[in-house]
Amino acid sequence: MQLRIFVEPQQGATYEQLLEVAKVTESCGFDAFFRSDHYLTMGGDGLPGPTDAWVTLAGLARETSRIRLGTLVSSSTFRWPGILAVTVAQVDAMSGGRIELGLGTGWYDGEHTAYGIPFPPLGERFARLEEQLAIVTGLWDTPAGEKFTFAGTHYQLADSPALPKPVQQPHPPIIVGGGGTARTPRLAATFASEFNLAFCSVADTEAQFDRVRAACEKGGRDPSTLVLSAAQVVCCGADEAEVARRAKAIGREPSELRTNGAAGTPDEVIERLRAFGAIGATRAYLQVLDLDDLDHLRLLSESVLPHLGE
């Protein structure tokens, strides 16, 4: 199982903090550094304020050398699809081909209101997401020298030169995730390299993985070609006192974290992640909420990663 570090900078983080976490992620042997794409805190003052996901990843692309970098996930409401394709292709080039794009409908209406971003109803957001996935992959997959045209309900492109091209071919991996029982599995089966389910129980994750596999089969795709992954908040300590200290630092209780995340001693975290591996997850995103506790990453690297990581 590949282990990736996943952070939520909208809760309060500078670029310098994110850079330090990314550097330790790389030096400790984790597979990737991912960040959320949000513009408003979900609790607390959020100081010093949000950082843009793709600006952050562009900077990290030049200041790291091995780890993969991406969003879990960007909202389709934030960017026009043609501009998103250009942005991600450029950051892919800046990283030497290490970028992945997680793309979703968006869900947090408060950040849209706070920053003047339209927030249509869920049905329209799904329709826009599907068109965005088709446009972004269509632009990337159009052979050099040819044009790309798209006539959708929400977006129209005419004779686009479909440039620039990303370094990765045929294009950077696309991640689709979520708990929707019909549209989400279909979009994952149609467009994604990876399907991710975040912050769910093993049983609920298994049920959603089964829906995604069924959607692949219905669409004529081999389900084994789609990576399945889970995201879990992580709170690991060498002993119970350290678990309690780290839980307190993020405003949580150890018992609640053990139920709803990958928490406890290294053996407990390993056991939890292996349970996701048993239902087909080959990749796990460990949500780290205290960005100043770099020793947490080092403990995970020394005591968890060797038992699970690739």
C-alpha cells in the first residue's frame, strides 16, 4: 500500500509551513504530498488565511524532486476547465511529471459566498464536473497540431489549440471521489485513474468500491485498471500519552479518532490501514492536521510505513 500525506491548509497555514511538511514527506519516504483545495476555514479563525492550491503546488514542484503532488480535490466551481487544463499541464512540467488532479463538484457553499464564486445546485454541479472532466482530458489528449472543440450545456470550446501538453502521457492521473451511489461511480469509471473515498468506515468504503467496480464493468472497463484509495485522519503516538497529546492538539478525542480514523499506536494504525487494503485499497491518504508536528510524520515513517509502504 502506498502512503500519502494529505493536509488541509484552509484551517490555517503559510506556504512556508506547507513547504516544510512537503520536504519532510519527501525525506521520510512517503509517496506523495496532497492538499485540499478550499478558500475558507471550517472552524477557527483560519489565520493567516487561505493559500491557493495550484499556486502552492507550483512552488512545491520546484522545491521537491521525488514525491508526487496533487489536490484532493479541486472544485469544478473554482476554475474554467480550459484554464484548469493549462494550469495543471504547466505545473506538471514544472514538477517533471509528478502532478495528479483530483476534481470534484465542490460542496462548501460558505467559501463560495465568502469569495464571490457562483454555487449552483448539486445537479448542475455534477453536470459541470462531467463536462470539465471531458474537456480537461480532451484538451490533453488532442494530438499536437490538431484542434479541440467541445459543445456542452455549460461550456463551449471552438478550435482550441489544446496547448500546452503535460509531461505525463497520455495525461496526469485524474482522481474522482465521493460517496454518491450512481453518478460518482460512473464518472470515476469513465474518466479517472483513481477512485478515492475519504473519512468513511471500512464497510462503507467496501460498498462504494463495489459500486465503482460495477460501474467499470457496465462501461466495458476492466476494474483492475482503476486504483482504489481511502483517506483517513491520522493520529499516531508511540504510547497512549503521545496519542492523547496529538489528539488534543487537533481538538479531537482519542476514542473518537480510533473509531473514525487511523489512530492510536503504530500497530493500531497499521491494523486500520490493512483493513482498507483487504477490501482493495492500494493507496491511503493520511490526513495530517497539525502541520507543525513534523515528528508525527517521522514516527509514521519509522513505525508504519515500513509495514505498509511501497
